[in-house]
Amino acid sequence: ERVQVVVRCRPMSHQEAMDGRQCCIVVDQQEKTIEVSGDGRRGSSNDSNIKVFTFDRVYDSKCTQNQLYQEVAHPIVQSVMHGYNGTVLAYGQTASGKTYTMEGFDDSPELRGIIPHAFEEIFSHISQSQSSDRFLVRASYLEIYNEEIRDLLAPSTSPGARLELKESPDAGVYVRNLTCLTVHSLSDIIRLLMVGKKNRSVGATLMNQDSSRSHSIFTITVETSVEDPETGLHIRVGKLNLVDLAGSERMSKTGATGDRLKELTNINWSLTALGNVISALVDGRSTHIPYRDSKLTRLLQDSLGGNTRTVMVANIGPADYNYEESVSTLRYANRAKSIKNKPRINEDPKDALLREFQAEIIRFIGLICVLKLMNSENCVNRLKAQLSGDAVNDLTKEICTLKNEKEMVEKNLRNLRQQAGCLRAEKERSDEEKQKLTEQLLKQLKDMQTHYESFAKEKEDRDFLTNKLRALEDKVLHGSNNDNEKLVEKAKQQEEELALYQHHIQERQQLDEERQRKIAELEVKCSTMEEELEMKTTKFRKLMACYQQSKADLASLRTELQDTIHEFHRERTDLLLSLRSLEQQHQLKSLVIEKFIPSEELAKIMKRVEWDDETERWVFQSMVANFQSGMSPFIVDPANKQPLQRPASAVGRSRPPGSRYHSYMLALPRMDNVLKIGLDIPKHTLYDYE
């Protein structure tokens, strides 16, 4: 099945209304379309800026949290309880309402998002299930901050610890040493959500005061044990991923600097990798899917084209100020509709922890049954000792009699069922015969009625001719004899003329029949030609419709290509600005190092550090020795095998000049040996909101 994609448009914010922004989004829930207008006016003369997208469901600003959950996320949660993997993914621009959609607010039940509603439904399903069913619910919560995986449920002693991605044939892609806790109630899992929200990275930007600076994934694993009397024990494992992505940002709008700029660069990079994966999955010619370009895409590998039922909630803003970002979000969401997954029920019980618990329970029950059986055998022996031999024989005879009566009753019941089946078959057969006889009688009655109508018509014609003949005879019989002879001759002459006239009529009838036959042949030929013409006309219309559709698709593709090129140039410009800013920071740090750190000390530092490919950072040798091999954290002198001491302070010694300073003094000699530079004042990155 393909990925389900829904779009939710948030209401206009107070700041956007104060700035006089126009709404450029039109949501049609009946047609399931989103119309985006470049100038913010629907039905304007410039139709080239109007773009229409169609999705599985669309929601405007009046949509409630409960309505969105029941229509979008409820089927995914139900499938997870039946053993499928499910993913609910919130995607969109920054400040478009993704975190509100996924988490909502805890103040009111009406404002709770998809994650709290999913918790309630899972534990409600468990409480309403049969008493013989067993459930094991586990939860984990992580975030991807600056391409680093952090455990949000880690202890307070090590918050934000870096974790590693691993992959195995059985478990697929997983996070090593990730905290996965077993929960027993709704309050337990809500408490874990609150702990993770406190540990998540959040910052303020110009567009959002509480902007999420990381991608978060809350995973719930539900293992179900169902006892079937016929087939035995069945264990199903369903996993639900609730993903809240960080929003895409533009540096010119968010005003990001310093750490916020680094976060922006990593967020846009991971979202670009996600877009590349979506494009590769939609394009059937791609043989390689770039899942490994980002940690986010590796964690979502099963959700995009794998064993998972996935729904994407694309969030957009209505203001014309965010027109380009909204079109980009809708374009990515429209591509995601074509992704096809292959979900299946996870029924492999080999790796299920619940099966181990069930085996332990069965073992203890067996021990209890053995103890009860030993006690029951002692009771039976005591009962036999109390009863005499005659009483035992009487009980045996009574049991045999009851067994015989039971067999007779079962035999009579089988006979009655056979008789009932025969009567039912005879009844069905008699009903069929009765229906056939009724149809035959109706047919005969219809034939008789037709025959009677034709007979009555012939009788009327015959009576009419008889009356006419009598009237003529009455006229002929009256008068004198001469008149009668004249009338006889006239009658003969009329008979001859009548015979000749009838002959002409017969010839004319033959000609008419021949003409009718030719007309019928021409009509058949004409109808055949008309059918052929109609068929060709229909085919022509279909071809014309296909041509018009292809022409429209070509125009749409051209427009999309132009928009993609424009978006590429825009993203390239943003990346260049980010790189330029990072290069300026790098030059500034290099200048500070060169001017304030002696070259021999810098050489010592460079000798003591090495690059770690796994953690992607510089690590001191003392740290490497301490954490990896358990050796002493000091550098040892190879001559006397003693730890090197910190160099003594050289008070009053002049600092050695750098290479740039020599070139500077040669170009512009000065009397004093002082270089004046400005202070490196950090920029203000926080903003006050009223």
C-alpha cells in the first residue's frame, strides 16, 4: 500500500495579521485539494501563480485535534495493535504547527495532539481485550540534534549522550544502548513523554519562540500474546513511530547566527536527504536509495518503502510571506504519495520477550498442577479404601449405562439432522419446480392472450367485410331487371378491374418489399458506419483528452521544473551564505589562535590530538588512552618513562611573532611591536517577546 498524505493548514498568527499579510491558501475538503495563490487573491487574472495539489485528506484551520487523530492516526494505531508497524510523520516549514499536531498542549483534553491520543487508545484497547490476552508495552524517546543521536530518557547524570546507529539482519536499523522502558499504565508513558520534552533541544528564532532544534522520534513497541484453543499461542509485535521533524528554515527569515546557524545547516541537510530519498523512491529508474546520507533517513528506512504503514501530515502556513516554503512542502508531500510500502504482520515469536515470560508462567503453573495432582491421588486412594467392592461395581455399571444412553441420544440426533436435511432439500426442490411451472403457465397465458387478440381482430375485419357486402347486395337487389343486368355487367367489369388492380397491387407490394429489403440493408450498413463513426469519434475524443492531459502535464512539469530550479538556486544561495558565515568564523578563530597561542604550543596541541571518524571530532591522546584502553591519562616521556609536567611559566618572555606579523611588518614597518585588533563580541541570539 502507498503512503497516506494529509495536509493541515494552521490559522493566521497574530503577528502575521498585524503585519497585514494576505492568505494565499484555499482548502477544499470536499475535493481534497489545496490551492496556493502567489498574490494571495483567489481567481485573479494571473493564473500562472496558482497551483493546485490533491491529497488523501486536507484540513483547514477549523480542524480539531480529535478530528485529525480519528481520521488520520486512528487506523495506524489500530493496525499496530494487530501486529503491523506504523509511522505518523509531521513534516513542514518551521512555525507551521508540527509540534502542536504531534504533542499539542496538556492544559485541555481538546488540545492534546496525536501522541497523547495514541497513548490513550493503546491502553484502552488493552483494558477492553480478553482476560486471556497478554501485552508487553515498551517505549523509547530519542532526538537527532546536529546529526547526533541523543537519548531523551537517559538519566540526569548523562543528558544528551551520543548514541550509535547499528544494523542487523533480524532487527534492521536500531540505536545501540538506547533506553527502552517497560510501561504498565497510561500515567507511566505520559511521564516518560514529559521527561523527554524537558530534555529536548528547543530555541528561539525570529519565526518561532519555541522552535524545535532537533528531530524527535517516540517509539512504542506492543507485543501481544493471544491464546487460540485450536492453533495454540500466537505472538504479534507491532511498533509505532511518532516522528516530529524540525522545520526547514531560511537564514534570512529566522535571523540565525552562531549555534542557531549550525542547527539550521544540519536541519536543512537532513531534510534535503529526506527529500532525496523520497525522489529516489518515486522515480522507478533509481537503483540506489540514499538512506545512508543522514541518520534521519536511516532511522526512517522501514517507514519509507519498507514494512510499515505510514501517514505523513504536512503542515503549512496560510500567509503569502511563506508562499515559496508552502509550495515546497506541498511538492514534497505530493511526491510522497507515490511511495509504496509492503506492511505485514510481525508474527515471528523467536525474539519476543513476552514468550520468555509466558514460558516461565507455564513452568510455574505446571509445578502447581503436579502438586495438586499428588494431593488428588492421595484423596482417591483414601476414597477407594473407604468404599467396598460392591459399591465400586455399582458405580462402574451406572457409568456404562450412562455412556450407552449418551450414544443412543447422539445417534438419534444424527438421524434427525439427516431427516431435516432431506426435508429441506425436498422443499427447495419443490419450490424450484413450482417456480418453473408458474413460469410455464404465465408464458402459455401470454401466448393465449396474443392469439385471442389476433383472432378478435380477424373477426372484426370479417364482420366489417360481411356488413359491407350485405350493404352492396341490398343496393344491387333493388330496382328493375334492366338495371340488374347493367349492374351485373358493371360488377363483372369492376371484378376484372379489381383483379387487374390487385395484380398491380401485388407487383407494387413486391417492389415495396424489394425496396424495403434494400432500405433495410442500407440502414444496417448505415448503422454500421454510424457505429464505426461514433467509435472513431469516441476514440478521437479520448486521444484528444489524452493529448490535452499530456499537454497540461507537460506544462505542469515545466512549471514544476522551473520552480525546482528556482528552489535549487535559493537553497544554494542559503548554503553559500551559511558556508560564508562559517568560513568567516573559521578565519576569525584561526586569527585568534595565530595571534594569541604560540606556535610551539600549537604544535604540541596538534601532536596530542587526532581525528575520530566515528564521533566526528578531535580527541586528545590523554582522553583516548583514558577512555579506550584504561591507561594513564598523562603523556609519558620516552627517555625516563615519567609523565611530562606542565611547562613552567615564563614571565617577561616575549611572545614569538607569527608569520602574518612578519609579512605585515615588512610591508609597513612601525616603531612599536603592538598589533591592535577589535574585540570578538558575540552577536545577540535571543529576542524578547511581549
